[in-house]
Amino acid sequence: MSGIGHNSAPADVTLSVTDDQLDRANVASEELRGGVERIERLEEEKKGIGDDIKDVYSELKSKGYDTKTIRKIIALRKMKPDDRRAMESMLDTYKAALGMD
Amino acid sequence: MSGIGHNSAPADVTLSVTDDQLDRANVASEELRGGVERIERLEEEKKGIGDDIKDVYSELKSKGYDTKTIRKIIALRKMKPDDRRAMESMLDTYKAALGMD
Amino acid sequence: MSGIGHNSAPADVTLSVTDDQLDRANVASEELRGGVERIERLEEEKKGIGDDIKDVYSELKSKGYDTKTIRKIIALRKMKPDDRRAMESMLDTYKAALGMD
Amino acid sequence: MSGIGHNSAPADVTLSVTDDQLDRANVASEELRGGVERIERLEEEKKGIGDDIKDVYSELKSKGYDTKTIRKIIALRKMKPDDRRAMESMLDTYKAALGMD
DNA sequence: GAACTTATGTCGGTGC
DNA sequence: GCACCGACATAAGTTC
């Protein structure tokens, strides 16, 4: 699109915005627009995957699994086994201290 | 309510907004403002309590307790004991099924 | 606190946990329990206020106000007026740059 | 791995778990495991895209743009233009009612 | 300590 | 009528 034509020396010096400023603004606009659109495309992709994940949960649910528990399982699997066990052990200690046996 | 007095015959009939409309707008404004301010007061209170909670956690942390574990404990204590045990048991089942022993 | 009695010299030296350890554990337990219960009380209070807030929103909604907009308003009112205007102005600039007029 | 061997008639009838139950458990396990692993793969993909998005924001930020404003812009662009204008107009009305001009 | 992401809870709507 | 579903709101956890 850019700029051919409007650079041709405006006689009207009363304008409060210069050509140069317009050019910079346009460049900036395109920079911004590009970034925004890229983010939007990526977010669509991300949403698509999110929907896929939801589908898998639905499928498991329809087979009788409890999705909340599955979420917990997945959270646990993200941890390193040793860390996980340490965490579980500490939780048990606290439960014992409070009589939650 | 209010409004007595300024209803006395405006000569200027060119106004596009009638007195009646202004009255309603004012009433509505005050209704809205009242609600908004009430919410803001309540949110301040709520924030205060949130800060108190944070303090208790800090205190416990400084005594050597692990706040993350405490949060889990509090979540568990919110459940009815039977529900809690059922949930824990299901989690154990799933863990066993996936070899997370 | 409590504890009277079990300090009286256990003859049974085969125990793997000493009285001293039990004492410390009890103290720690009570410390933990106290904190946990205090947090739970505070969270109840907090929940009560949250319910009050919800009531005000419901009331406003039943009078025809849009709660989503009210939430935005309250968020805006949390800002310092100058900051708010600066933010709004920047948003307008970006909107203009992207042709969202 | 699955099942070869354990079907071959255990003589030990005192076991409290039958072969049939084991089979079902194994099937169920594999069903569960499959779902869990599929979710984990999808979540990784999702995270990758999330990282890409973060990169674009960083890039824009390093060029001088305000990421918070960009997020608002993107939220606005998600709406249908008419809805967006209706929302903005309502917000303006409420602002005026509360003297936020 | 601020901001972003994820998880959980809640509410209004809709289908069986 | 109840239960599921999506949207919204809040809380929690994570990261920089």
C-alpha cells in the first residue's frame, strides 16, 4: 500500500501532522497489526487443541472415568517421582497431625 | 421524591431532554452509584480478610510449615469425611492402574 | 498444656519414640491446628462477604442494570483517574491504529 | 506385554481376585492410560503454542508496545463489531452516570 | 511481587 | 424435574 503519492510535497504547511509522522504511524500500525494477527492465529490453534483435550475428557467420562480424578493424576504425573512422593509424604504427616486418618 | 422545584415550567422548549427524563436518570444514577459503592465497601472488607489469611500463612511458613501442603489440607477438610475418603480411594485406584506406586 | 501424665518416666525403653519427641509433635500439631482453624474461620467470613457482594449484584441486575458492565466500572474506579485516562487513551490509540473506530 | 501367561489356569483357587477381574482391570488400565497420555501430548502441544504467543508478545514489547493494551485489543477484536460497540456505549453510559468523564 | 495460566465453583440455559 | 453444558467469576499455582 505504502505511501506513493502522498510524499509529493504538500504545499499546505498548516497541517499539524507531517508526512513523516504519518509514515512512521503507518509502519507502526502494520507492525502492531501483524503481531496482533499472529497472536490471534496462534490463539485459534491453541483453542483447537483445548477442544481436543476436552473431547478426550468427555470420551473418558462416557466410559465411566472421573475427570476430576484424571486431572489430579495428570498433575501428579507432571512431577518428578521423588518430589511427588515427598509431597505425598508431607501431606500424610500433616493429615496425621490433624487426626485426618 | 426529590425533584420538587426544578419542574417549574422550563420556558425553553427547544431542549431535547425533558425534566422527567432527567429525574429518571438522576434516580437511576443514584441507584447505580449506591450499589457500586456498596460493592466497593464490601470488596475492601473482603480484601482485608484476604490479607489476614495471608498473614496466617506467613506466620505458619515462618514456623517451618509448608503452605502449599496446608492449602491442600484445608481443601480436604472442606469435604465431608466420607466423600474425602471416597475421593482418595479413587485416586489410589487410578494411581495403581497407571503404576504410580 | 495437656500432657500431664505421659511425662512420668516410661519404664519401657523399647519404645522407638521418646516422650520428648511426642511433646514436640504435640506442640507442633497444636500450632498447626490453630493456624488451620484460624484460616478456616477467616475464609468463612470472606465467603460471607462474597455472598453479600453477589446479593448486591443480583439486586442491581433485577433493577435492569448490566452486571458485567458494572464489574468493568468497578475495575476502572479502582485505578487512579490519571492512570485510567492514560490507559484509555492508549487503548484508543491502538484501536485507531487497527481501524477499530 | 498383555495377558499372555496369566490366562493359563492358575491352580491356586484361593486367590481373591479372579482372572476375569484382572483382564477387565488391564483393559480398563490401558483405556485410562491411553486417554491420559493423549491428554498429556495435547497439553504439550498447547504449551508450545502458548510459548509462541508469549514470544510474539515479548517481541512487541521490545518494540515499545504495551502488552496489556494489546491483550485488551485482542479481547475486543474477538467480539462482533456491533456487540462491541453496544458494550462500549453501555460502558460510556454508566461512566457518565457516575461522573467518570 | 505482578501477571498469566489453570482449576474449581457457580449460575443460567437447555435437553431428556 | 434433574442433570449436563457453556460462560463467567474466583482462587490457586506458576513464572518472570
